[in-house]
Amino acid sequence: LSGARMKEAISWGKVKEKAKHVTVEGDATVLFPLLIASLFERIR
């Protein structure tokens, strides 16, 4: 959501209030490689 918090997305109607969600705070240069590694692991 481009940096917007889930609370904001819910108030804008972009996410349902009862939807499951997780907020991860961190630097993209650290988190992106971890996400890609996880994706490749799932594909295998």
C-alpha cells in the first residue's frame, strides 16, 4: 500500500476490516532478498 498503514487502507475501503493482515517494518534492501529467497524455496 505504498507506505500507508493498514488502518488507513481500512478507512479508505481498500482493505476489509475483518481481513487478515500483517505489517512488516524494515528496509527494502534487507527484506526484499529475504522475500525472494522464500519465494524460490516455495517454488522448489
